[in-house]
Amino acid sequence: MTHTRPLILVTNDDGVHAPGLHKLIEAARLHGDVIAVAPDLPQSGMSSAITVNSALFVKEHHGYSEGIRVYSVNGKPVDCVKLALRSITPRRPDLVLSGINHGSNAGNSVVYSGTMGAASEGCLARIPSIGFSLTDHSMTADFGPGLPFIDTIIRSVLASGLPDGICLNVNIPARCEPLGIKVVRAARGYWTEEYKEYTSPHGQPFYWLQGDFVNIDEGDSETDEYWLGRQYVTVVPYRPEHNEPRHVLQSLAEMLGV
Amino acid sequence: MTHTRPLILVTNDDGVHAPGLHKLIEAARLHGDVIAVAPDLPQSGMSSAITVNSALFVKEHHGYSEGIRVYSVNGKPVDCVKLALRSITPRRPDLVLSGINHGSNAGNSVVYSGTMGAASEGCLARIPSIGFSLTDHSMTADFGPGLPFIDTIIRSVLASGLPDGICLNVNIPARCEPLGIKVVRAARGYWTEEYKEYTSPHGQPFYWLQGDFVNIDEGDSETDEYWLGRQYVTVVPYRPEHNEPRHVLQSLAEMLGV
């Protein structure tokens, strides 16, 4: 049996009601039939977390136009991708898209990102997968200027596929017309001043995550942070099953005396 | 000011009451002063997830011997490491240890593992970090035969450090006397038959994660799964901030026409 239109699985980490998800569904619909399976609640910062100790329920959301089906799951982004592939999509999707995230996933944010957790899961299932993020946390962020670039990237990946084992982390600069696309590596860095301290009405201290990313590759024109700051869309290849080269294994073996 | 003994931060993903955590505290105590900061509840499968939208509380647990302090946090493994470094340890630890996990983190389990999420976080903070896992999920698992190997690895890493940007994923074969240590790469693979389906008393379908790892590197003697099956402790270097080589960026740029 042949299929005239690609099947595209769409998910996100901001939840089924986030505007960025619906922008991505619209963008995907130009290229194929769409099944969206997203968390029922916001799941930012969930990385590749999975639900191992509780039951997952799937709920269909109605009222979408032809060629679009939307579901929510009481789980995390990776749960949505796993459950979609196992029990919701009628066949193997041709593409997995995650986003559009409300907020940047450049630099080492990819480690914590639920958006990229979902894209990684599609990649581990050997399906071309892309995570899209806009560098604006607001729920009223303007996704418009980035859409032509998203369209170009979806079209290219549907036509050519991706190298085996690699998915894409795409970040879009907010509040500007992007000037183009740069394929680069992720800026390395760390987070500083990570927690704000409070005292409860009962005198108990508590902590809330905040923090600023310190880019240790500041000024390096081969990195995503550099080009996002210059109004470019950045594409970073990401390999969930990465391994170190043999010389690293050898030096560790020597250190351990084995 | 000099310190005569190393300071070792210990955490896990099975929670503050898991026997594996306390075995690792004992193992670490032979090499330095220990501060353990672990989740108050089990957090298996939490990967590098962080708590972004709620408050974190720290609770001290008393009754430990001198040189050991134990805390729990109502969060995930990475929250424990971040909060420990920011607000609990009196100085920067010399080593971060995570585990001993009740269950294997070989193959691509590292993607989902909270044990390795915590080790990655120590590594991102530029502290030598190691995750330890035993290939036995039972809460009554016997950690004894693996302890001499854990001791060797801790001693080597305290003495020599680790290559910049790399942490270690150590897996220990259960129910045997390990024959030695192999430094190898992670077996690649995927999970199959991932969900068991049920029907609730009200007729509603629900799903529960299960699944078997299919090792696509079966028989490859350079992988962790191969040597775990042959009674060896495996050490896999893991780089949380990995990037692809330049030729991959170039081929993607050509594909996107940029």
C-alpha cells in the first residue's frame, strides 16, 4: 500500500493547549497528515523522562480540520512519542516534530529540554525528528517570522531524511525577521545563581529554580548562541546515542589499570 | 585552606531510603567525607529532568556516623545535585557519585536514567562524576560482590580525575563475582512491546510502560551489554555536552541549502 501524503507526528513539552504546538501543527499540515500527541499539562524541563510507575491515559481532542488528529496524554513528552508510535498512529510516521517550544533550547539547555527529549525519542525509533524552539517564553510570543524557516527545514528533511542516529535542535530568534539559517554546534556553558531562596509563613526555607546561562563559548562563531544573537535560525545536530572515540576508552582503561 | 579528606557528594534516583544509596555512601566514606542529597521519593526514569514550576524543600536525616550527612529533596536527581552544589555543600565537592541504582543502565538506558542524569549534572558543573548501577531491580539485591570494583574506580578517579566533559556510566553484573572491568561503548538498540494495555473498571483503556531492550549491537565485543553478559563490570564514558564533527554540520548545511 502506498501513501500519497507523509504522516507527521507532532508533540511538545508545553502541553496540548500551548499556542506553539498549534503553530507547528499548522506548519506540518502543509506537508502531510498530522497526528499530534502532547502532554495534557506543561512539562517543561522534563528532558527524556519517562513515566514508569503509573498508568497513562489517552484523550482525543475533537474539532480539528481534516487531516489533523489531536490527542493528549497524562505524561511526559517522551511518553507521548512512545505511546503514539505504539498505540495511536496507524502506521510509522515519516517525521516527528516537537515544539514550537516557548523558550530557547540553545546551549546546553538541550540536556534538560522536554522538547528535545521528544525529538530524541523519535530519533531513537529511527524516524527523522526535529525539535523547534523560539527564544521567547511568553505564551503570546509571535511565531510568525520563524514559520518560513520551519517550512524550509521540514521540506528538506522530508525530501532527504537525516543522517542515521541524528535529530535536529532548531532555535528561532524572537522579535525579529530571521536573516537565514546556520548549522552549528551547541555553545557550552553552565548555569549560575541557580536558586532563589524563600522562607515559608511557618519559617521553613524553600528554593525555586532560576539561573542564568553562562556561555563559555562566548564570541565563538561556530555556536548556536552566537548566531541566535545575530538574528539567525540555528540548526544543531544532536545524537541521543553518542559514544566517545576509541582513544578516550583507551586512556580511561589505562587510568583504571585494566 | 587545605582539606585533608576529599568531599564526596552522593545521590541516586531510587530515593533516600534505597539500599543502593546507603551502600554507595559506605563505599564513598572510605575515601572522604560524604554529603548525600537524594530524592525523597523514587525517581526512576527521570533522565535530566528538573523542577521548574514548584518549590523545593531540603530535609536533613539524622543518625549517621561522623563524616556522613544525609539530606532529601522533594525533587528529581538533577534537582538534588544542583541544590546540593548551590546551597548544601560547604565547598565544591571533589567527586559526585550517583547510585548504586537498582537496575541496569547499560545500552541506551542512559538516555532515560535518573542515575546518569545526576552524574551528568555533576559533570556539567565540571566535577568528576560517576553513576553506578547493578543489573538487578530488586530492593533486596546483593551489592556485595561489586563493592571492590566500585572502590577501585572511586580511588582511580579521585587520584587522576576524568577527561574534561566526560562522566562515567558504570554497570555491575548481578548475582555473580565480577571477573574484571571493561571500558567500552554503550550498545545501541531500541525498546519493543513498550506498553501493556488494560481496561479500567469504567471501561476506559490505559497503558503501563514495560518493554524489552533489543540490542542491535548483539555480539559486539566493544559494547557494555556484551561484557555485562560475561560477568564484567562495564565503564562507559558519557559526554552530556556532546557535539557532532564538522563534516556532519557541513552535510546538513548542504541539505538545507545554506
